[in-house]
Amino acid sequence: MGTPKVICMVLLAVVAASNIAEATWCVVRSGASAGALQAGLNWACSHGADCGPIRPGGSCFNPNTIQNHASYAYDSYYQRNGKAPSACNFGGTATIAVSDPSFGGCRYPPIESVGRAEDATTTKSFTEDSTN
């Protein structure tokens, strides 16, 4: 009688492990120049990333830095493109992370809660404040 219970527990462990392995985000690589990050940010926002949360008044606008805004846009693009490794490059300014970069009220959404790139409506480029 114990065999079905053991099989069930093993299956649950496998499912949990696969969910952990899928928990990845695309964030800026340390040392990337502000100019390269700005170019990547503009590209991501004009190619399907949801950049609304990093606009003034958005939940991820602060801190108002190019690194913060680019990380959010990079991850949005990455998530909307099925977490394909090729969707996290941005001219070498991005890297895949296994730690959730969410902070405070700024939540980096998991893939289940965002649409695919072809469904995106945000297509305008994002211009970072030049003081940062």
C-alpha cells in the first residue's frame, strides 16, 4: 500500500524541481555602460517589452536609474519570448539570473502572468532621464 504514496511523493518532487529550474529572469550585467543599457532599453521597449511599470508613476520607476529600468525591460522582453536564452542578450549587457529581482512594490512578473511578444501593445521607445 505504501508504493502509490512513494510514487506520488517522487512525482511531486520532480514537478517542484522543474518549477524551480524554470524560475529565471533577465537582468543587466554589471559593468555595462549607460549608453549600451539605454540602447537595449529602447530596443526592448520598442519590440514588445511592457515598459509601463518603469515610466513615471509606475510601480518600478524608482529607483530612477538606467540599470533598474533596463533590467525590468530586459526581463519583460525575455519573459514574453518564452525565456529563450537568445532573448536575454541585448548586445552583451544582459544575463540570466536565478534570483527574483523584484523589490518593494516592483514585481517582476513570471511568464504565466505576461503575454507573448506578439500580443504586446507597448511599442514606443523609452527615453531615460539623461541625469542618470
